Amino acid sequence: MTEIRTPRLLLRRWLDDDLVPLSEIHADPVVMQRIGDGSPRSLEQTAEDIEAWEEEWDEEGFGMFAVELLGSGELAGAVGLSVADSPAEISGRVAISWRLGRVFWGQGYASEAAHATLEFAVQDRGLDRVVAVCRTGDRASANVLDKLGMQTEGVARHPDHDHDLAVYGIDLTQYQG
């Protein structure tokens, strides 16, 4: 079982007990407003997400981690790597993404988890490049990407949801963590 410990977080594979807390995060329209089409996700959709993330772990050797607070054991959200299917500018490339419950925002958890994920990408999976996208105007996500050392590479249009995405990338052969 793949686990990563940071000073405050445990990044791990998904457990059955994670479904309800993650579905509560997914049900929050403020959390979901900048993910996908911006709609909250149901319990059933969240179960499908976890299943797909676990399948990607099995197929690719990486995926989305559950993010757990070490102090309380509380599920804070998800962070990890996936093979992007859209937009075309990053399709087929390994992308980093995250989503945290609103109560966990502004405390540095996203940056801490994302840094650990990039270290995992380099050290454990031997990846040499990772990309990311965030909606244009999403300063919080852009700030995390900046802290990771990712560089803006352009703007893309989301093919399904018709909004602009800022495209970022990082050469992990130079990554210092």
C-alpha cells in the first residue's frame, strides 16, 4: 500500500470509510465550482470517482491519494496524479490535481500534499514531467502551482465545459521539492 507522510498529512490509497466524507466535500458547491463543470457530485458519483482513481492506481502505478490529517485522522480531500484526457493540450500527459474540503483551505495543506505528490512522481515513479490545469481566475490554485515551481504554458479551452484553463508544466528532472 502506497503511503506518504508529510509533517501534517498522510497521503494514502482509498478506504471504504472515505466515501461519505469525500461525498460531503463533493456536495459543497463552493468546493466544486472550479472542478469539471462546476456541479456538486452525488454519493454515487463520488463512489465512481474513487473506483476510477483506484483503477488508475492499478493500471498506471499512480493515482489520486486520499489526504488525511495526521492529528485527527480526518479526511481533508484528494491529491494526486492522473493521465489527462482533456483538454487536447495535455491529453495523455500526467497531471497533478487536488480538491480539499473548504474547512481545510488557506492552511497550506494543498501545497504540502502537492509537493509530496511531485516528490513521489520523481522518486517513486521516475516521471520527468507533470502538467496541471486550473480555471483562469482561480488564484488559490494558481498560487499552489506557483509554489510547486510550475510554469504557465498557455491557455486552453475545456472541450466539454466551455471555460478557459491555464495550463502549467514542470520539468521534474530539475525539481528541488
